[in-house]
Amino acid sequence: MCLICIEFEKQRMTAKEARRAFSEMVVDLDPDHAKVVKKMLDDAETDADKS
């Protein structure tokens, strides 16, 4: 698990902050994990839009 996942799941980072960090770290992440993180953030933002 990467720092983005850990901090986001502990709610120490908002979806917006996590998205910003992801854009900076994506080149260093495993491509498969990057897909997982992107989906996690997309889902979180979709859920936030529904609220």
C-alpha cells in the first residue's frame, strides 16, 4: 500500500489532496496499483458528489 492509500483511508487526506499527490507520484507507482488508486479516488469523488 502506498502513502496516498494509507493517508486517504485514515481520512488524513481529502480526495482533492490525494488526487494532487497522485498526480505527482503516479510515475513512481506500479501501473496496476496506479489503476487501483485512481479508481479509489474516482469512487470517493463520485460519492462526495452524491452527498
